[in-house]
Amino acid sequence: MKIELTINGVRRTGDVEPRKTLVDTLREDFLLTGTHAGCEHGVCGACTVLLNGEPVRSCLMFAAQADGYEITTIEGVAPAPGEMSVVQDAFCETHGLQCGFCTPGMILSAHALLERTQSPSHEDILEAISGNICRCTGYGQIVEAIEFAADRLRKSNAPRPAAAVEGTAK
Ligand code: FES
Ligand code: FES
């Protein structure tokens, strides 16, 4: 069936099997392989993308269900090619990733949180990433990265995450 999505600010069309998942469609049809497929049954959060700004597990959705929606993948969070978002930069600085498998989902969950609130509490951060499992168990540095990014965004008065997404065309 034909679907039309806005992915990272760009209108995209596809022709997919009705039962094809969104994660497989993003990876195979649109070649956006930054969205990872882990458990593929809704547990790990590796497949997290933003659907109209809200984190969703793309392994639990059919691509057909996303027809007409705006999707942000990890490829869409940087302000320009070769640059990193404030959140991505913070993950690098605090060593908030080890193997990196969970990282795209973690970063998208963090972007959604920082879009909702400029000053998240420690508990807010834990709640925001509670659906994302890190098999390397680097949670301490991940939480630190999100706190660091929030602090930087507040101090620099930089555009908050969604603004960067809107300006990205891929
Ligand atoms: S791959 Fe979707 S939740 Fe694990
Ligand atoms: S950094 Fe390895 S799964 Fe999180």
C-alpha cells in the first residue's frame, strides 16, 4: 500500500506491505539504519523514533499506521550535516555510550524530554529513558549526558531540540 510520511522534515512516499513494521520500513525502504532493531517485540527501546514529537517503538507499529505522520529518526536530530545536536554532543562528552546500540533511542527519548521541559529533574530523566534498555548498563553516564545537555541548552539559550529537527532536510 502507498504511504506518505514526513521523515526528518522531508516528505517521503513508500509502497509497503500492510504488515511491514515501521522500523523495517525506515531501515530497508528509506535506508535510515540509525534506527536499530533489537528485541523487535516492544521491550528494549532500541527502535525508538519520534512520531509527531513523541517517542514510540517503531517495531510495534506498522508503517501503514504512521501514514501522514511526522517522524524524526536519529539521522534528523543534528542541525546540519557533520554536526551534532547538543544532546548528541553531551553523550560524547560524558561517555554516555559504549557499544552504541541503544544510543539512537536514548537520544531521541532525551530530545523529546528536553522539548517538554527545560529543567528536568533526575527523576524526570529516569522516567524519560525508562523504556530504553542499555545492555552495556551505562545508565549513570547516560543520565549525566541528559543533565549536561539540559544545562547547556538553558545556559546557551540555544534552540531546543525540536527546532534543530525542523531545520534538517535529508
Ligand atoms: S526493537 Fe523495538 S522495543 Fe526492542
Ligand atoms: S551503549 Fe551498548 S547498549 Fe547502550
